Amino acid sequence: MEKIEFLKLYELDYNLSDIFAINQFWKENTNFKMTTPRRTSGLLYFCGCSAIYSFNNTELKVPRGSLVYIPEGSVYKTNFFEVDDSIPSTILIEFSLALSNGEHFCVAEQPCILKQESNVRINELFYEAVKNYSLAVIPLSKVKSVVYQLLSILSHAERQQNINSLGFNTIAQGIAHLENDLKSKKTIKEIAQMCNVSESTFRRLFNQYTGKSPVEYRIERRIEYAKKLLNTKTMTILEVSIETGFDDPAYFCRVFKKCTGVTAGEYLSALENNDI
């Protein structure tokens, strides 16, 4: 099964299925064994106990309050302890992850802790998932929306942690700006000033983080968005160029061809002929 880094879920087009949510109540020192490969992936919120996962001669200690991801296909043993009988021991949300082509994937090969500190919104989403799933008529689309929100929040937090752990925290604000504001007119020098670093330092660190220059990255993002807008077949090339931050349609067309190998008009024609 393909593994995709959890932090990449934030921008990945993927599908959720086989969703299930339930409160679990464990007794002190309960041992649970998953002896056959797990059918789905799972997220467990340890709201009322601690645990130790054992797999492949490895032990994973899970403090109370932690959030654990368990991948599809994994085999493991769990011991639950420090159980608080007044609340659910764990809240489990199960799901399958699949790419647009239907191929299943996981975000880790073995059980792992995604988060240890408490987060109010994440906790609320777990309780909301269980509440909706326990209704007589289960609103599956609503439950799925909750799980998407949960994974999005967790993936974004993972991305931010990754930026900091790799030593790019000094330019984190600039990275976020280039990722989130396609129409930005700020120069790279101005973005560097936002981060309180020199332009050369920002360019060097950004290239180390993405493998691209800030200008290349911004153009690439704009063209990818332009392709999505053209795919709707509801906007003119002029409208797409403006929406993606290109004030000059002629410049947009030149950049589009350089990045894709075809003009925007040729791209539209291919869409209309179902050649893409």
C-alpha cells in the first residue's frame, strides 16, 4: 500500500469511505490484540486512559490526551491502563483513505502519535463524529465532513511542525503567504521583510524547503489554479488570468505555455474535445 506523508493531506485530493465512530470503554490493564491486518485506518483520542502499543518488537507509549493514528493493514497489541471510568477511555474514528483513482493509501506504516497536547477543536470534532454516528438515521455526509475537518486540522498542524523542526520557522510566515495568497503583489523583498530576514536569506531558505525559487513556486501555484479554473469551462482566459493574479493576459498566456507546453486556448480546446 502506498504511503503518503500526513502533512501532504492538507493539499491532497483524496476520498474518505468506510467511516465509523464510537466511544470505547476499557477496563484497567485490558489487553487488545489485532492479529489480522486491520481493514481500515483509525484515529483514537485517548481521553480517559493511557496505553502501550506493541508491534514489530517496538513499544509505543501513549499518554492520556494523545491522538493516535493506526494504519490500514497494521497488526499490533494494545495494553490500556490508568483508566478513568467516568468518561470514555478512547474515541475511535475508522475510515479508509483513497486517491481519486481508488487506490488506498496510509499516512504511516505503524501506529503513531499525531498529537500529545490537548486541542479543544479537535476534541469537539471527535465528540461530534460520535454524536452524529449514534443517531437513528446516520447523516453520513455530515460525519464525513467532520472527519475531513479533523484530518485537515491535523495535517496543517503537522506541516507547521515540519517547517519548524526543519529549521524554516524563520520564514514560516513567508511560506504561508506564498501558499495562501495567489493574487499577492508583494515582491520577494517585501515577503522577506515580513519574516525579518534579508531577501537573499529568504530565497536560500525557501529554495531549501521547496526545491524551487519563490518566484517559480508562486508561478507554479498560479498555473495549477488556472488549470482548475479552465477545467470548469465557465471562465474566459481573461477572467482566469485576472483571478490567478496576472494583470496582463498576454503575460499569463506566455507563462501558461511555458509551464504546460500548450497555450491556454489549446488547453481549453483539448478540454472541450475530452482530450485531457
